[in-house]
Amino acid sequence: SDGIRRLNPDVEVIAINGDIAYDVGIGLLREADAIIGCVDSRWARYCINRLAFRAGRQWVDGGIFGLTGTVRVFTPGKNCYACSLTTDELNELRHRMPCSGMIRRAMESGHAPTTAIVASVIGAIEAQEALKIASGKKSSLEGRMAVYEGETMDMKVVRLRHTMMIAHVTKSGSL
């Protein structure tokens, strides 16, 4: 947050290092201009989604797995993280597994581990969307998802159908 203050001393950044389910109050999120989820599990995303929607605030979510990353913006009444989860993903919520467990499973199955480059690309897109939200502009990812494929260097944005999001991308580029 010191680096952000050097760029703009009028910006207040509150970085929270704690358990989202127990250490963050809804009042703090009500005061936020933008919420960026930088978390390592579906459980944490689920908790942010619940808090953000109760606070009436949009939130930006980024996810990385291997050499692939995604960014979505969730808006109360329009789209929902919990609604985007498949049955298997909802079942995984019970385990509350952090990324380290998912990475270990991926490596055991022969997939590439997440890289700092993918995390940087996704973080930059998250920051861009949060700045739009904080400045009162409409997020370009509301109802859509940016997908970055580090292995092929492809970037695409796919439209999410309805308020209920489905987790499989079709060949037409829609979810």
C-alpha cells in the first residue's frame, strides 16, 4: 500500500491479512469503493461474495491455475460467484482447500504450476477493473470473464449467460 500512496497520496488502501470469514466486517466493505479478492481458495471467494453482496458492493475476482488465469467482476443482483460454481466445486467448499492443495494435486497429475507472470497479468487486470469501479465507470467485465492462456499467449473475453454462470466454456466463446 505504500507504493500506491506514493503514486496517489489521496488513495487509502486497506490490506487485510486475515480470515475473510471471521476477520472482516461488513461495515468495512460498505465503505470501500472497490473490493479486490486476492485469495487462495473457493471458500474465501464464497465468503467475499456473501460479504460484498450484503454490503451492496461490486467485487473483482482473479483466479490462477497453472498457466491460465481469469478475472470476473461480480455485481449484486446481476451475477454471483456462488451461482457460478459447479456441483463438484460446491462440494470442494467443504474442504476449504487453499491453492497450495490444488497446486499439489495439479503437479501430481502433470500440470504446470502457477507462475508469477500469470499472477502479475491477472493482478494487473484486476487492478484496472477496480479503478473503473472506484471512479464510477462501468466495469468492462461485468457479466463477462477475461481468460488469459499463458501457454499459448491467448487472451479472450467470454460472455457469461444470465445471472447464473456456468463453468464450461463452449467453442463459441460463451459460457
